[in-house]
Amino acid sequence: DTGVSQDPRHKITKRGQNVTFRCDPISEHNRLYWYRQTLGQGPEFLTYFQNEAQLEKSRLLSDRFSAERPKGSFSTLEIQRTEQGDSAMYLCASSHSRDNRRTEAFFGQGTRLTVV
Amino acid sequence: SQQGEEDPQALSIQEGENATMNCSYKTSINNLQWYRQNSGRGLVHLILIRSNEREKHSGRLRVTLDTSKKSSSLLITASRAADTASYFCATDSRVFGKGTKLTVNP
């Protein structure tokens, strides 16, 4: 499978615990995006990387959220001290940017987080 | 308010009919993308249209872009029950609207 892969697919955690999600992008894609989606809403942009550099962070990304892409390949999104309001689907997408022209972003299946 | 807003919020049609969804946005863009999402699943990319393009086709899909009006439309011709899904537009892979929920009745 050469698509975007996310792990785990589902995560149930107790309030206050830390969680970490992983995203493996399409191998030749240099851009990687994280989004959050709640029921009935469109995805909300959280952050994106070009290679290993985190180029943009949404103000939605509070101090409890951190994302990394250490080697410019896979990425992790960590949420510390989870709150019930963090319950959502977390989506990852990747795309290729060449000569500053962006191509379409391909999405993974998402990680559904439930904070109880 | 969030840019990339789709209209209508919900659309119900019969199989074989055409479905048109609209998207409005607020700031200048490099590109606009349309996605489909089946309930509880990931998003599937449909079409990307760049700011210097006015129309694009892909199979039964036709997308237009009017940068002067900051709007785009997605037309699905000869709809099928399998087209039932939510459709989102996104500007520069950043901002998504709330989507149009399309139901195609067999």
C-alpha cells in the first residue's frame, strides 16, 4: 500500500493522559499536513511540514499539541494532558511541492481519538 | 467565518440527475481542491484547480473557478447512488468548509 498511513486507527484514552499518533506519508511527498475533524464539520488545519521543517502552525494548536517530522519522512502528533474536547478524528495528508507549485494532498484514514 | 464554505449544506437528488455544489472563499489562493468523504472515512481527492485555470474535467466531474468572485463549483453529472457522500472544497490545502452532504437516491 503506497498511500498515507496513520496509526493507530482508534485510540481511547482517559482525560489527562498523553497520546501520540503517527503518520507515514507517501514516500516521495515532501509536504505533510495534520488536521482535526469533528462530527459534521470539515477538517481544521493544525500544522504542516515541508521536509523536516514545521512551516506553519494554526492557532488551534495549543501548547498541549506538538508535532514533529524528525527525518522528513514520518510524523508524530502528540497531545499532552488530553481533554474531552480533544475527541475528534485526526487526519494526516501529504503532497509534493515542486518549484513552489503544490500538488493535491492525499489523506490517510485518520486516527479517531476518544477522551473519556 | 471560515473561508471555503460550501453551499448547499445538504442536497438530495435522484440517480441520473446532476448535482451542483458551490464553494466560496475569502482570500486569494494558489489552488482549490475538491474532496469527497464517505461517512467515518478519510477524504478522497477529486480535483485540484489552480488559480490560473477556469475549468477542469475529470470523468463525470466538472469544476469551475471564478477568482474574481472567489467561488468554485463542482458538478457531478449522471449521479449514482455511490456518489452519496460529503463533498468539501479546500483552499491551498489549508481551509476546508463544512461540506455539502449529497444523497443520491436509487
